[in-house]
Amino acid sequence: MASKKGIVITGIILAAITGASFLLWFIPQDYETTFVVSDYEDYLDGVKNIHEVLEESVNIEYQNLRNGKITPQEYITVIEVTSSQVTTQISEFVASKPSEEWQTSYINYMNAMMKFNSYIMETKVLANLIENASSEEKISESLEKMELLKTEYKEFVRNSDQTRPR
């Protein structure tokens, strides 16, 4: 029962973040929406915090999938919501239009978010492979791709941190 409760709580948290993010899309579309960011460091830190929460959520649900606590379909439902949230974060990030001195750091972090989204989608592929009782070879290939994407997005995060203006 606790695992279903955890899934529900995770789903509610993810839905709340998604709902807040999508509010920006429903504001009248007669003009281009831009984010006015005056403190680029704080904004980037906020994006990193959201990314870390999403990453932790994916990790928890992935472990639940691997341990058989949730079904592949339950996992896919959570992952689709998370992927939507990451896509929204990327869109907001692009619209923030950082100053020239912050652009390299922002671009690196945006690339990290895109790789993270690719990682999320590869975990969805793995869930489908598990659900369809695919061969160990296909599952191993998916796991290898996941590890590569994880390494790549973490490298972009490091690059973003290293290219922050001092």
C-alpha cells in the first residue's frame, strides 16, 4: 500500500509543478512572453533545484520499477509527466534570455536538461522492454544508452557550473 501512496504523492507533486509551468502557456498569446530575469545566478540555481527534484523523482520511480513495486505502465505514466515538466523548464529557460556573460553557462545547462529528457525517454523505452519481456540483450542495450545519457547530462551540468561568471 505504501508504494501506491508514494506513486500518488509523486504524481501530485509532478502534476502541481506541471500545472504551474503550463499556466505560462495559457496566458494570452497575442504577444511574445519573455521572462525578465535580473539575477541570473539565482534563476539558474532555481532551475537546478527543480532539475534535482525531477531527477530524484525519476530515480525513485526507476528503482520502484526495477524492484517490481510498480508496473511498467505506472512508471510510464509518471515519466511522461516528468518529461513534460522538463520540456516546459527548457522552454522557460530559453525564454529567460540571459546576459552575454551568462550565456555559456545557460546553454550548457539547457543542454543538460535536453540530455536529461533523453535519459527519461530511454527509461520509458526500458519500461516498455520490461513490459514486453524483451531479450536481455535489448534490455542491456537500453541500460547502456541510459548510462551514456546520464553521464552526458551530468557533464553538461558540470560545464555549466564551471562556466558561471565569477
